[in-house]
Amino acid sequence: MSHDTFSLRITRKFDAAPERVFDAWLDPEKVRAWMGMALSDFGLSGDVRRVEIEPRIGGRFTFSDMREEGEAVHWGSYLAIDRPRKLVFTWFTSEEEEKKGISTVTITIEPDGQGALLTLLHEMDSQWAEYEEQITTGWTQMLGMQARLLERQAR
């Protein structure tokens, strides 16, 4: 079994304080909102079924939505929670991935003027390298919807 990895990095500016950006990852209502917005923007139903979050180190999360082929489930556990600077978690979509244990997302948030600069680093098994464009598009879309949601809530 190979443990070769590949990673992708995405940076996004937010017009919201670092604390608000950080909290958008751990607040179930906010996650449900931005996830539904991102899925709809992809042309999917946006029917978010489950958002379960245990916001503590070792705590687990599960997000799911309905698609044509059935329920798409994403889950993982929190490895580091350092509000508002850093959030690290595993990210899985299959039991096979979880067994390999090679899918980690690290989010760092820095103050940037009146807002924040978020950097997302997703390290995963090299088997996913051919999907780099789709994975980058997915995370970019989610970050964009988070930014839109936080802007709306600031008004």
C-alpha cells in the first residue's frame, strides 16, 4: 500500500473578522447554510441532510447531502482547534479512505486589515491527484459561499 500524498492550497480573503471566519466552520447552522449554497451553485440539490459537529479535539463531524446517486457523506475528526488561528481535521468520503488515514485539511486564518486571510491546505492520498481541479473547485466554492454568508450576516 502506497502512502504517497499530494496537496493543494487555496487562499481566500474574507471581509469578516478572523473569529467569525473560524466560527463558520464549527457552527452547525452556518455550515448547513454555506454548504447548501455551495452545492446549489454546483447545480446539485443543495439538500443538506446532516450537519453534526463535536467541536473539540478528537471530536467528530458528519456532513451529508442528497444527490442523484444517493446520500453523499463527508466525515472526519478534529486534530487541532486553536480559535481563531488554526483548525485541523481529517476529511473522508469512504471507509477505504478512512482506513488509509491520509486526508487532512489544515485551515489557518490571519488578520488582514479589517478582515481575514484564510489558507486551506488539503493533504491527501496521491490517488486523488487526477481530481485536483475538481477538488480545488469544490473547496474554492465552499470558501466563496462562506464569504458570502458572512457578508450577508454582517449587514
